[in-house]
Amino acid sequence: MTKTTHISDNPTAQQGFILPMVLWMIAALALIAAVIGQWSTQGVDAASSRRADFETELRFQEAKSTLLYQFSTQLLSPRGLEIAERAQIVAALADPFSKVTPSDIFVALDNRPYKMGKLEIRIQDARGLVNLNLAKDEEIFRLLGLFDVPVEARGGLVAKLRDYTQDGELPRLNGAKTRQYVDAGRPKPSLAPLVTPFEARRVMDWEQYPQLWKENGGLADVTTSGDSFGTNLNTAAPKVLASIEGLNPRAVELILETRRLRPILNTQDAQMAAGVALAEDPMRFISFPADSFRVRLHDPSRRLDRVFMMKITANQVSGPWRIDYELDLPQVSFDDRDPESTPDFPIAPPVPVVAR
């Protein structure tokens, strides 16, 4: 009779079966530990990233509050934002008709960098940009030329921009109103002024020119929206100066050199500095900043910059300022970015309360 042998009856067979089981269990436990470890690492990394984002956001908000306060309490001049000393503020509050001598401290409003803690801050006067809502057609025509848009295409682009931002349904020659957008399967035009310069990309045919939409040096860097008018030669971006009729490259260079030394006070002063004639239009060239400013906050530890447009509205019941838009945009490289030579943003002391 044949004898049947079971694994339970053979100690050697039992050991041979248990060993692979143990190895499989060890492998499974190791895999589980690895997964848990990976989850833990990802959790720690996510928590660290959230904390870094929170700290950056806190720095952004603190810088924003500081800037809004400074612009609401300090004076503007052709030099920029004047940072007055405490004694000057007290004298001005005590006697509003007294002559207050400017201090040697001011903040330029031509997009140059300043340091505020870990942040880099750039402030651009809206009059140093081309207002896409209010600029004359020929100004936008010349500006498009600086971005290598073919001359035969510029007139149509300007017409479509006007049709996009102005009410009515009768298109200009080479323009486009609601029907043309609907036929092309595009969002309807706003028929209202642009809210941000980035909105111009929605204008029909404007998206066909990628050079206009570069992250660094694109159209949004030299244009604005809103209601600011005129051009401030003290704060105008180089490309904005180059778009002004009558200013050749040498004249632009001379204006930039002059305003590094002193502010340009009027059209005659600009003509003397540039060595060329400019149109005598009192509403064209204004040597004083507007009431709107584009601010760019840069944190080296973050991938995006915070950009917002603030408008000083001291006489409005709604408050002393207004934020027209606020965006997070990809960081760009500036030629003048040098942390070692970037000056600190000067902060004026709190305005004292004068007893009446």
C-alpha cells in the first residue's frame, strides 16, 4: 500500500514552505513602509510648500499695505514719491500754506527696483505707459511698429481694438464688431474700455503676433488701461519714448540720461534735453505722475510675481485707494536686477496727529 506524505508530517517541507511566506511578508511590509514613507515625505514637502507660500503671501500683503499707506500720506512730485521727514510733516499739518522743502529722499516711479525685506519692488507711473483706451490711433500704430508688426497690418489692428472697446455695432474699416466675433467662434467683444492691458489679446487678430505677448518685454510691459492720460517723460519706459513722434533713438537716449540727473519739468525742457522739437500739446506731455501705478512684487523663492494696479482716490468716499486688478504672472529677468546695488525702499514715519 502506498503511504501518502503530508507537508505537516515533514518538518523539512514545512520549513521550505514557511521560508518563502516569511520572505513575501517581509517584502510586503517593506513595500508598505516605502509607500507610507513616500506619503509622509510628500506630506512634509506639501506642508513645507504651503508654509513657504503662506510666508510669501504674507510678505506680499505687508508690502502692499506699506505701499498703499505711503502713497496715501506722502506727496508726489516730478521726481516721484517724496518721502518727507517727520518735522516736515508736522510743519505741513500745522500750517497747510507753509512752503515745505523737499527732502533728499524720494521713490522713482519708472519701474526701477527697490528692496523691501526679501522682496524686490518696482513701481511704474501709469503716465509712463501707453494707455490702450485713450492713446491716439497713431501712437498705438507706432508702438505696434516697435514690436515688428508689419505696417500693412497695424491699421486693422488699431481699428479692431477701437471696435472692441467702444460701444455700437457698426464696425470700422478693417474692424470687427460682435457679429465677426460670433462668426469666428470667439467670445464677444466687451464694447467697453479694457480692464487690463492683457485683455488686448482677446481682440481679433491681435493674438496672431506672438511678439506682443512675450512674458518679458511684451506689450503688457509698456501699456496700461484705466483713465490716466498724457505721457510723463520722467517715467516713460524706453519703448514708450521711442513711440513718440519726433524722438529718434539718440533723443530717447538723451532724455533717459537727463532724467537720471534731474526731472524734466515741461515740453521746452524736454526739447532742450533731447535736441529735437516736440508737439506743443499741454495734454500730451505732463511732467507729473498720474494717480495710478503698476506695482510688481518679486520674491526670489517663488515662481510667480504679484502684479497689481493701484489708484489713489483720496477724495472718494469709497476710500483713499482702489485696486483695479491684481494678478500672479511668471517671473521675468530684468537687466538692472542686482541685489547688491538695489537700494532699500524708503519708508516715511507714521503721520503724527496734530491737536486742534
